[in-house]
Amino acid sequence: MRRRAYGRSAGVRVGEIPRDVARAVPAPPQRQAKMNAAPSYRVHQATGMISAQAECSLEEAMQLLIIRADAAGESVEDMALDVIDGLIRFDL
């Protein structure tokens, strides 16, 4: 069975999505949910910075980050960005 070559007349190879179409199509809900659920590298980076500053384990550093974010009424992600930017330090 021979496959039809869609898009050859438009200069597009078989199986390739034109760029203007690819930009207009949003990510499927399953992929978007997976992207939102993935742990943020910023939180992990901030946890490492806190661990170095406070001279504690990574588990303790994560707890310090969570407690500080909760006390400030901010999300852990926002608090992590403040740590990375140097606005908050955990020198004990």
C-alpha cells in the first residue's frame, strides 16, 4: 500500500507540520497537565542553595523553603525565585 504524500505541493515533507500551523495549535490537555505537574528545576536549584547556605541536608533545605513560603503567604516557586535572585538568604 502506497502512502499519500500530503503537502508536497506546498514544499512540506511528509509528516512535517508547517511552522505557522504548529504555533497556532495549543498543546494537548494531557501534555499541558504533565508540564504543569513536573517539579520545577527552580525549586531544586533553590533547595541546593539553601542547603549550602544553612549547611543542612537537601531534605531540611526543602522543608525550610516550604516553611518560609508558607509563612510569607507565597508559593514555593515564588520563594525559590527569591532565593535564586539573592533576595532571601538562609545563613543560620
